[in-house]
Amino acid sequence: MHESGEVEFITVRALCCCKKGSFVIHYNEEEPQVYIETTVASHLVARPTRDAKMAAWQRETRRFWHDYANRFEFVTSDVVLNEAGRGDAAAANLRLAALAELTVLEALPKADELCYNLLDAGAIPRSSHPDAEHIAIAAVHGVAYLATWNYKHLLNVDKQQLINEVCEAAGFRPVVICTPSELMEAFVMKETPEKHTETELDFDPATYTNPVLEECYRIKREINAEFKTTREYGDYLRAQSAKWKKLGWKYRSGPPRRVDNPREEEETEQ
């Protein structure tokens, strides 16, 4: 911590190693942005459950949302708003109400291109192109972290290296994809390293599911069936943003955050 008592924030120029029981980050003093993906908002407002794992994720999500909002800048996107606004009307209203205070990142055309590249490389299945959009928008806007409980695609450790390589090849720094728990643990590890212990996942991410995840996956499949190309979906999102802006939602456009050599610049800043 600094002499002022402020937390030394995780750097946007982060290096991450994500695998079972391990989450390694390098720090500096920049305040990082965290892209809030739909599964986080969904677990935040979901009803109580008897599923022990889902209940733990709900507790962790609420702790992350309420205790760490002043340590990060939470942002989201039209992809999240589109997903969150579907399904059960009451649940959708709760999700959107939770997201209403966040800055929304616009779906820039460059994100459409990066999304296409992620799908074309097989980093994200074509059957779930909204997940590729999440990564693309976060990377194009230079966001440090993407918080999610989606182990099916976004947290798939077998695809992390390929996701990073596709982003770097397009000239964008890869976004660190992690759970809210991992991001909070990174702060604990930084402030009190002696308290950090590596733990194995107590569930199989390839097979575990719960009603919240199933609803999120169903909505993603629904969206995937509606739009034939990434450009078509991107155009739809940009049209939808006009509606949200009229309702007073805060947006950030800005140019894509490209660099000539993402890996070289990252190493220089260490």
C-alpha cells in the first residue's frame, strides 16, 4: 500500500497465468478497469439456492460488487445489456438495474473484426459468438480484466493461450479473463503475500452447471441463432446503443487501443 493508505492497484499491463489453483499478476499503480460479463450480473441478483457451489459464487459476486467497486472501474458493454435484458422479465430487470451505474463500452467495428478472428481461429466456438464479442470489446478498449463465471468458453484454460495469441496478432493486449474470486485473491496476495495459498478447483469446470449458467448459455444460443455474422450482430448492437443512450446510460466510445507489438510493450513496462 502507498503511504496515503490507498491500495496499490493491479496494472493494466498485466501478465497472467490462469490455471487450476493459480492466478499470477504483476502490479503497478494504475487503477484497472474490469469488464463485467453477464454471468457475474446474473449471479449477483439471482435468487437464493440450495446448490452449494452456486451459493458460494453468489456470495463471492456480492462481495466483489460491494467491497471492490472502489478499487476497480467496473465497465460493461451492449453485448452484456442485450444478454441481461433477455429471459425472465423480472430477472432481466434486476440484472439491468445492477448494471445501470456502469459505463458501457461501445461495440466498435474493430471489435467485430477481432471477434471474427477469435471465432475463425477456434478460440471461441462459433456456436457462442457473443462470448467472442465480450473478449473483443474488452481488448479493443484496452480493458485490463474480464470478470466472468463462464468456465464453458471464457475461462476454458485450454483456449487461453490461443485467445491471447489472436488478440496480440490483431495488435491488442489480451484481456485477463478471471473470476471475481481470483481478482479479489490477487489483492489479498499483493497486500498480504503470506496469506496466499494455491487451491485446486473443487468442481469440474467442464461439467458443472447451475440454473443461472444454463439461462445465460440459453440466451447466448438464442442470440447466436438470430445473427448470421459478427458484423450483423455488431450493427445490431450499435443500433441498440442509441436506445440505451436516450435512457441515460453512460457510454464510452474512443478509438481502438492498438499497439504495434503488444507483447514487446508489455515486457518493456515490467
